[in-house]
Amino acid sequence: MKNSKALVLFSGGQDSTTCLFWAIKNFEKVETITFDYGQRHKTEINCAANISKDLGVPNKILDMSLLNQIAPNALTRSELEIKSENGELPNTFVDGRNLLFISFSSILAKQKNINNIITGICETDYSGYPDCRDIFTKSLNVTLNLSMDYNFIIHTPLMWLDKADTWKLADELGAFDYVKEKTLTCYNGIIADGCGKCPACELRKNGLDRYLLKRKGENIDEFRK
Ligand code: ZN
């Protein structure tokens, strides 16, 4: 898209890094915004800043510590153990987080004449977060456009993908190795494959294993033709 600009909500994790590569492919000018809400590990903020620099896109870090004042949770308080009990929302969930993040992003975007906003939120991400749903994103898009009289378009390239599909998308964008080696998903703050034990690492590894298995199968089919 010529003369098009996009702002990517960017945490330096697998999902948003895949979105960043997607944005670089689809838009002429890309910037990122990273939220500092008192994450357990400053590594996450550094990781997002480093990847942005590495890929040559401007990165803005926004102080969102107010979120931790009103809703302390396991992502920010190291004394809380991260857990999810049968069917309930995990205690990493923060009410309204995506609502706030996307809204703040849009305010910054408008100042920069950017109307495309890209977020890695995903309905298939079985945790059941209400503000990861497609209907929420569409509703917020309308609200933002009305509130600022501006034509924002919220893009959610991962909305209907599972973790294996997200690896596939990274691979199609030529970013498989980059995402695998440079991104941080682990709740214990370890880049790339992570600690291997926390729920985020398990989800990431499970998706990667399924994708690699599928890719192997497809290559065999290709070979047989
Ligand atoms: Zn981990």
C-alpha cells in the first residue's frame, strides 16, 4: 500500500514480532509502540526496543504503570504465581488491557497521521480473554473512529490463527528463524526458546512442534510430486 503508514502494538514476543514483519511487508512506513506496565522483566521492554531498532522502525515506549495501580496481576507482581484453573481466566488477565492499549495507540497514531493500527490479538488463543475477540476489535474500531473523527483501520492478522499457524505465517514472511531466536514469550524472561516450563513456553513450543511436523509433511508431499 503506497503512502500507507502503520503502527504496531509491540511487545517483542512471537505474536507481535510476526505482526511487525507482516506490517513491514504490507505498509510503506511502520512504527511500533511498546507498553511499560511494570512487567516482571525489563527484558521484555528491551527486547521490543532492540527488535524495532534491528528492523529499522521507530519505537515508542509508553509508561502504563497506572494499569498496575488499578489491576495488579501475575504479569507484574512476581510474588503471584501464574496459573489458570479449570476453565477460568488465568490470573495474567487484566480487565480492559487491550481496550486501553489500542486506545492509547490510536491517540498516538492520529498525531503521526497513521491510520492503520496492527495488533496481534487472537480469538483462537484459547485463554478466553474477552478483549481478544474479533467482535471487540470491530466494536472498538467504530468507537475510535467516532471519538476522534478519523478513519482508523485496526488490523488483526493473527485473529483466526492458532500458534502453529502463527509460526507458518512467520515462515511465509521469511521471518521464521528471526522470530524463533530473537523474541521473548517466556514468563520467566528468557529470550528464544525460554525456560520451557511456564505456560507461555508450553504454548509456544506446542505450536512450533505442530508446525514443524506439518512442514515436514508438506515437504514430503512436495517431494513425491
Ligand atoms: Zn518460560
